[in-house]
Amino acid sequence: MIRRILIEILSIAAAFVLAAAPSTAQRYDAYALVDSVTVGERFLIALSIEHDGSATPLFPLDFLPDSLREASFFALGDLTIFGQTNGGRRMISRNWVVDSVLYEAATFELDSAFVETLPLGLALAGDTLIAGTPPLFVTVISLVPEDAESIRDITPLAEFPGSSWLWFVIPLIIALAIAAWYWRKRSREKEEIDQDYEPESEIPPYVEALERLHQLEMMDLTDPEKLKPFYVELSELLRNYLKRRADVPALETTTRELIDRLQQSIDSSIVSKELIGEIRAILTHADLVKFADMHPASVSGAGAIGMTRHAIDETEKEYEAQRKNLMAEEASQKQELVENDESE
């Protein structure tokens, strides 16, 4: 409101100046950059001052106090001004210039918008000359049809045909197809897992290892063709025993990875440090035969069986010892619980 009052006062003052003062060399002008607008439509108006370039041009927004310039809009006659662009200067002769700015404006009048004058000025050496532009007129186009006799009522809600049953059936079919595909995919994955799964033998690990060692002892290692199968089986039976008894992934790891795993768990494992060295020697020797085509003497097969049997026997002894200690501890704890219950 204050902004509007100040602008109106300046406009009135500028109008009196234009009426009372004789015409000067300066020229002040304002014009809209459109022929017509609709209610609320934003458009541009241009304000310009022609002068000799020695003074600083002043436009409507420059007359407002700093505290009022931050508002988002202000009124000029029938126009609402939303903002001002940066000014520009154009030379029209050696000693004559035109300073101009653009304002974004809108009007909410129904037929036309009118501004009697817009205040402009020139400031030089502390003196300010206030003048004004000629009247500004903008035609406002009505949005109401010419043949309309009165304000029309709100258009009733449009009626749409009822939903077809296909809109329910099609999503249902898609959902069922996705569910069937997912079920078949899961079933196929489960079948693959079941095919790859090898149930653990019901024979105790120690008994199974000894039986397989006995089968190896029956092999004729004087036949070079049987050396590689011999060491493959020797490696497999030792790894299988360690997997079942020591609970390590012996079948899925390399020799180095298996030895590293045994060394990392040596404090809680049933495989001692000395046995880890024997297991490394057995598996490394078998790897050389399997992968490097090494051909050891047939008599070395008996030594490999003996070393493997020793490693399995010592591991089994440690397993039985730890099992008995655990059973004794459990029995002791149960006895303590019984005694505590009786004392209570």
C-alpha cells in the first residue's frame, strides 16, 4: 500500500511538471510491447529517457525507499508491476543517448488498463529532475464469448462408461503368469541344488577313511596308468575326512587355502601343528602328480598311505579326547545342577 501511495504521488507530481513546464530537450516515454492482453496475462512495458548522457536516469522503482524495493510487486495505475530488468543505454548520436528499462506487468481490469503517467527523472550533482511519461493505455481482451448473456454455471461432471471386465481380467492374467514363471524358476533352482547335493555318508568319518585307504593298498602301482588315480583318491579321502571331522571346507579349497584355514584355527581345532605339516606334504605331493604330471616311484605310494594313515589316526585320537572332555564337563554341570536343586 505504501509503495502504491508513493508511486501515485510521484505520478501526480510528474503530471503537474509536464503540464506546467515548457518542453525540454529530454524526452520521457512508456509503451507496452503488446497490442492487447487478457486478464492476468503478463506482458512487458518499456520506459525510456532521451538525454545528453550527463545525468543518471531514474525510473519508478528508483524513487522507492530501499525498505520497499524488496517487495515482489507494486501498482502503477491499473497495472501491477512484478519486476524490473537491468537497464540499457543506446547511443543515438555523439552527445545523445537513450536509457531504458523493461518492466514485467499484468492487469486485472476487464476492458482496458490505463496509467495516467509514470514518474521518471534525471539526477545530476545532487539535483533531481522529476518528469513523467505520456499516458499508457493497454486493451484487455475479454475471455467471455460475445454471445454470452450471463455467467454460466459450473459444467457438470462428465459421465464415463462403466469399467470393462477386461480391466480386471488382464491384470489378473499377468499376475498369474508372473507367479507361474517365478514358481517354475524356483523349482528349477531347487532341482539343480538337489542334483548337486551329495548327502553325507552314514559311515563314521574315521571308518570311511580307513576303508578307502585299504582299497588303495590293493592297487598295483607298478602300472604307470594307475599312479594318477591313486593320488587323486588319496587326496580326496584325506580331504573328505578333514571336512567331516575337523569341520573345514576341505573339498572346495586349494591345498594352500586349506592349510591356511587349519593354521588359523589351530587353537580350537583337533589338528595339531605337527599334523598340519604332514597334511601339507601329502596334499602337495598328490597335487604334483595330478596337475604337474609327476611320476613318482611305485614304492612311494606305500609311504604316502602310511603318512596319511598316521595323520588320520592322530587326528581321530585328538577328536576322541576332546569329545570325552566335553562329555565329562557336561556331566559335571548336570551334577552341579542336581546338587543345587537338592540343596534348595
